[in-house]
Amino acid sequence: MARKTRKYSKGASKKVGRAMKKRKAGTLKSGRSGRKVKSRKQAIAIGLSEARREGKKVPPKKGAKKSTKKRSTKKSKKKTSKKRKSKKKS
């Protein structure tokens, strides 16, 4: 019996599974329009994007440009605000 290789990490697979269950129940909605998701492929894509946001091990999108791929792999750093030096009035 052939062994099935895992495409994504365990955590990402859980997210996709959860999205598929929601789709079957009819409660999975797309991001912007809020419409119900009927497509199986779209449900998988939603699950993978959620996993990407959480930092799970998922390959970058196929259509993504190089700069986008780099940005998605790096963890976002908090911007530190620089305080302005106030000029003393004499």
C-alpha cells in the first residue's frame, strides 16, 4: 500500500479540515463579500490562508510574487516610534 505524503504541516491540515467541515455545514463564508463558500477548492484555500496567518508551515501561494513570498515568511516586527527632539525656545 502506497503511503500518502503530507503536503502541509499538521496544524495547516487541521485548519483545512475545519474549513471543509464548515463548508459542508454551510457556515463557511468568504472574507470580503461574506457569501457562503460552495467550492471545495475555495474552502481549502481559506483553510491554508488561515494557517499562513498563524505562522504554520505552508508553502507560499503559487501566484505570489517573490517580494510577497519573502514578506509572508518573515515574522512581522513591531515598529518602534522615534521621539522627536523638541527645540528649546529662548
